[in-house]
Amino acid sequence: MRPTQTPHTLDVQGLRITLPGTARPVLDGVDLHVAAGETIALVGESGSGKTLTSRSALNLLPPGAVVEGAVRVRGEDVLTMDTDQLRALRTSAVAMIFQDPRAALNPLRRIGDFLTESVTLTGTMGRADATARAAELLRAVGLNDSVLRKYPGQVSGGMLQRVMIAAALMGDPALLLADEPTTALDVTTQAEVVALLAELRERFGTGLLFVTHDLDLAAAISDRVYVMYAGRIAESGPAEALFARPRHPYTAALLASTPRLEAPQGRLAAIDGQPPDLRQELPGCPFAARCHLATEICARQAPEPQPAPGLPRHQAACHHSDRLEGSPVDA
Amino acid sequence: MPEYALEAVGLQRTFGSVRAVDDVSFALPEGGSLGIVGESGSGKTTTARIVVGLEQADDGDVLVRGRARDVRGRGRARRLARARQVQMVFQDPYLSLDPRTSVEQVLRETLRLHFPGADHDRRVRELLDQVGLGSRAADARPRQLSGGQRQRVAIARALAVKPAVLVLDEAVAALDVSVQAQILNLLADIRAETRIGYLFITHDLGVVRCVTDDVIVMRQGRVVEAGPTAEVLATPQHPYTRLLLESVPRPGWDPEAIAAARRAL
């Protein structure tokens, strides 16, 4: 079912990426979309493929990657674009905010130059217009235009992340990719940056793909959540539904193993074992080896995403979703 | 037997005009677990470094099992004696382990340094067992291990000298949630078995709740609130503690209101 009138801001279909020297694809049939103005959280642990998935929207893929499937931004396939089209895509339609702003900024150049360089280099804007726009965006992210003349070393981490957000908005993007944008920040600063992203989304109508390892943060900020495990989407759906009643044992286990303020003190329900190695083939469900519901079929056959009864938007790739229903998460 | 594994009395440390640690006192009972919570610049890490001996206080005392810690003593014997009192586990074990040294060699080296002449085979096996590492991991180098396994190695190495206090500086912050839970459970087991005291430095209130008995909240070098963890988290008295608690993401979370409260404080 393809929407004909307004294509999704981001539409990833059947994305499979294989890297040299691995026994299985790092991404294995990822389906994901972000509608215009929607906030989507992509949750997963290290190595789950969440960063690779978000970067595919910019066609930023590791060398030697063999790619199948489609990644479309506003209906246009990113994977078949030539260099000029890609440059246009990266300076305007899609922008990215990284985890560590200090690593993404040249410490020897003023923040003003950093903000204006992408649009002036591509000729989208003249120097004066670009500076005016940069000043306006700095005010929008709650900073003063005196920051334009400062160097990255002269401002705090929280301020620098605001600069990164302003920089991302320079080209008026339809889609903002935020890869763990608050992980390096203090909790109170994290709240500020999240509030800012929410406000900017409303003001500019930007779609947001928020990559995080923090389930609670994902639930707090997003319209829909995708949970990834070992290169596949384990579960997806509206944030409340997914957290109130997870349909995949991995989501349930992640929720149970998070140390929380409300949870009883004492031992956590840790998930035994580790995520599967890339050197290992996975004919069945990638979570089977760590799953307390796993049966013989799980090792043999990879589960397809199935909607929850009566909830077509809430999908889980598990042979035993029904056995999870109603069962206590901390079993 | 002395009541406290560790006491800090009136610690002071200034860097230029900044009072990084300003009159900080706390006490950690034998076998207890004390959390220090705060954000960047709160002085929590400097406090931990003073306790360990990586930083010197301008004023104030650190006592281990009731005796003043010999922080200025030089020479091999005094340095080693100091290391046997307090051990530290860092956030990133990848940076604190030698990439060329296998796990078993790491432990042997530490044991040989502190207890020369003894046969360490049994103790190495015991330590590996205690942190849940198998014999295959014993031969591995750090890069062949996962993040959680590396942190287990760092914990085993710290335990090797049987310290009175283990300082854990954001020791689970870099781990994935499922692995973090394994390490937190492991730390709880070790404390129950060995009666070692933990000084747990963290920004994560969920972790504090899970692994500490008591907590102090630091802001701009000062202790703004202290007490039993359950009490402080349930009925925070200081507005900064309340702000920290409200900042933890949860359903129905209002980042706008937190941002406003932060500016007001």
C-alpha cells in the first residue's frame, strides 16, 4: 500500500545491508517510515543497526556495503542518487545531529562560519542572508547571536548541542536525524534539548527520527517507536501501546531490565547472554538464544512482523507474541 | 571493629577561582553503598578522585576504616598500601585495560605486585569465577571481549587486592541496558559476599535507587541533600533534587516545565 498523494518524509523498505567479512546482513529487511512532522524513536542496543538505519537516509554507508531494498526521502530513492543529488539532499532535505557536538565541530573555526558554510558553499544562500538566518535560528534554539563570533571551546556542551540543532535547521530540512543527541548531556540539559526539538518540530513541521538506547526517553517523546535487535525490527507501534503491553519478548525484557525510580529495589531482571555476533549466521529469530519463550520453531524460522489483534499499527516479529500477552514482564 | 569503611570530613578543593569541592563530608559504613549524584561540574568526580588519591584535597580528611588515609606518602610500599585500601572502576574499561595483556595476565600482574611470592592460580580462578568470566575469557585480550565482559575484568582486577572500598565512577553508564542490569546484579552479589563498601558516582537516579543504601546529591561543589536513598528519592527536600527527579524521562514527561524550572533555580 503506497500512498500516492503525499509520500512519507522517510520511507525505508526491505533494507538489507551486507558488509564484507560477515556471515549475516547487518540490516536484514528493515521497514520503517516517518510521516511529515512525525517524531519516531528508533531504539536498540549497540550493534543493533539503529545508527546504520538512520544514516541510510543520507546514503552514508560503510565502504563495501552491499545494499538491497529502498530508502526514499519524500518519494525519491536516496540509494540511486548521483553525487550532485546527494549533496543537495544532505544540505537541504535531510540533516543530522550527532551525539557528541564537540567531535562534529572544528574547534579552530568560529561557530558562525560553521553555521553558514553548508548553505554558502552550495550557493543556496548569499553570505549576508546566511548570517541573518543563522542568527535567527540561534535565537530559535534559545541562544544569543553573540555565539556566532565564539569558538566551540568557549561554550558549554548543552549550548553546543543547540548550535548543532541550529546548524541542522539551516537548510530547512524535511527530516531531522538525531543520533543519541542527548546521551552526552546532563539530565536537566537533556530535558531542555528535547523540549527544544519538540518546539522546533511544531514550528517548522520537520519529521524527526530520534535514535536512542533509552526506552523511557523514547516513550516520553515519540509518536511511534521501532525497537531493533540484531539488524531487524523486533517491534514497532505507538509508544504507549508498546510500553503498556509489549508484544516482543525482547522489548518486554528491555523494559524489565531498566533500573527505574518506580521499580522495586533489589535485583534487576537482566537478560542473560549477549546479542548475536555478526560472524554467526541466523536462520531463525535473532533473540531466540536469550528468550524464555523460545521453542524449536524460533531457531529454525525467522518470524515475520505480525499486527497485534485489533491494533494494525502495533507489530511484532515473534512466533509467540500471544504467549506474552498478560504475562508479567518480570517473569 | 570500626564502623565506617570510608569517611570524608570537610573536603575542599579549588581550581583557580572555582570551588570544585566545597566542604564535602560523608560516611560509608562497612559493606554499605553510598551514591554520589550530580551533573557535570557538581564536583562528584573530583570528590571520588580525592578519595582514591588521584587528586589532593586543599583541606579535609579521608579516613579508611577509621584511620586517616596516607595521601601524601611517596615510595612503592606506601603507594601499594594506599592502593589496597581503595580501588576504582572507571566508565570505560577499554581505556583502563592494556590492549596487549590477556585477562588472566592482568589479574596475575596485580596479584604479583601486591602479594609477591604467593601462588596465585587459585586466586585468579576465584576472581574470574566471582565476576562470572569463564576460562575462554581468561585467555582473551580486551578487544576480543564485549563491553560488559571488559567491565567484569576491571571489577575483578579491583577486587584482587581485597580493598575496603570500591569507587565506581559511572561504571555502568557506557553499557547497554541489558548488560548494565547484569553488571548491577553482579555488583550486588559481590557486596553481599565480600562486605566491601561501594562509593557509586553516577548521574542516573534509577541506578542509584537500584544499588545504593544512602545518597548524597551534589551541586556546584556542595552537598545539597543527603540521606537514605529511598527517602531522598521519595521525598526530596532540596529543589535541585526535585529537578533531577523530574528530569528523568517517563510517560507524560514535560520537558518544557523542567527547562523552565531549571532556569528558575
